Amino acid sequence: MREIEVREEGIRLGQLLKLADFVALGSDVRPLLASGVVTVGGRPESRRGRQLRRGDVVAVGKEKVRLV
């Protein structure tokens, strides 16, 4: 599992997906979320603006990242 450091209090899911290189462009976030492969804390998530905090684990398929 990779760790992604965030400097702010939190980060939006769409921003994290781009920062963690799950998508190349911001416009690629919606189709990825619509495909149903993104989970936060083990639960499917489709909201691009979902606010994430340190300790959250986001998975795209089998690849996971944890916010630190």
C-alpha cells in the first residue's frame, strides 16, 4: 500500500485520484468513479467531492493508497 502525504486538513477524492496517478486528467475522474472500482474505507464511492482525511484508505481495484 502506498502512502500519500497531504499537507492540508483534507483533500477531495477527485484531487487524490489525480495526485496518486490513478487518472491523468481531472476529466478522467468521473468515468473512473462511475465504473464502480473506487472504494473509500472498503465501501464503494462515486462522489468526486468526497472529503478525505488522514488515515483514509482509497482503493482503485486492487491498488490502495493511505492518506498520511
